[in-house]
Amino acid sequence: MAKKIVDLPRVAEVTIEQVLDEFLTDQQKRLKPKTFRQYENVVGLFKNSMNSYAYQSLTKAEEALFDKYFNAEGSEHREFCQIFGPDKILGSVGEFLGYFMIRKVISGEDLKRAAGTVTKKLSQRLAEKGYVSGEEAKEAAQEGGRASRDLPKAERAARIISLSTQRLAVHPSRLDDEDYIEFDHFVVSRIEPGKLWLEESYGTERFGPISVPVPATDMLHEGWEISCTLGRIRGKWWIVEMGNIYPS
């Protein structure tokens, strides 16, 4: 009986790192220096995001390949982007835009807008080079377009709400247990000018109306997530500690 031949994964002939370097080389030829620096910064952050988190979506065989080179010492050591090929890039876009740029990167609105723009351009270039399908590139480009629009709005709204919490007269530590909901992720279920209703991400309880500045509600959308602490003061719920806002 013939033995089944298993084609085990190997280090890609063209790696993610090489493709990203190629992308930046192409962009440098057409962009002004200031804009290119933004592209360079975003690509560096995207590479860091993949090197930190993309291994979580690997198959068992791919995990073995990754572990072999990641755990190697000296010149044999390789990061995720030095092992796998460009077919792994677009699967990491959601993590990069929806988590890494919000939670791990301290930046202003311009860089977050650029993250979406660069991701969109990179997706299109990957398809042009034949590294991914046109449909895959289209979906990732749409995600990048939404991020370039929504990430700066979320950053601005979070900053406005954070400033408003600093004006509250009651410190969270002085609230009774029944009037305090510890830091968690809540889903925006309803919005009115200057008012929010929040629901627990993994529960059924709803809190609101919660007063926030009107400029913040003007930028938010139902379904977005807010990480924060809630406190009930004189019978009314408030955001007393603010974290991040995650567009969906």
C-alpha cells in the first residue's frame, strides 16, 4: 500500500517582510517624503502586529514551523513575517485595525486615518502583484476605507468623553458596589444627542441614558464598543473612567 505523502509547510520563498519592503519601495517613488514617512510608520506597526498576534490563526503544521524558527537562537531565529508569505497578510488586517491600532498604539487621529489608507492601498497592490485574489483585496480595502473614516472619529469621541469624566464631582472609589460597574467592554445600543445607552458585551443588562457631550454622540454609531467604567450618581448612570472606542 502506497504511503500518503504529506506536503508540510516550509518557509515561504517570498516572505511577508519582503513583500512589505517591496511595497514601501514602490510607494517611495510616488509619494512626498512626509506622506511616505506615514506609510513607513504604518507598515512598521502592521508588521509588529503580525509578529505579535498572527501566529494565533495558524494550523497545527504551521505552528510547528513557526515554533521551530521563532524559538531558534542567533541567526536562525525568525519572526512571523520572515517565515510566512503574503497570503497571510490580509487575514491580519482586522486585528491590526480593530485592536492593535486602538489598544496598543498611542497616536493621534492622523496616524489612525493613515492606517486605514495604507492598508487599503496595500490590499490593492497585493492583488495587482498576484499575491491575493481580487475579492480578498476588495474586502480588505473596504475594511481599510472604513477604518480611515471611523478610527479618527472614535479617537476624537473617546478623548471628548474622557475629558468629561474628569469634571465629575464623585470619585469612583467612593461609590457603593451596587452603583459601580467595573471596567468592561460595552456595546452602544442606542444614541441620542448627548445620550448613550450601553449594553454588556456578554450579558443582558442595559445602562442608560448616560449623558455624554453632544460632539461625542455626533461621531458614535450603534454597535460600536466602548471600554469604560460606569458609576451611578444620584440615581443616574455616568461614564466615570474612559478607555477606548472600537468601531465595528
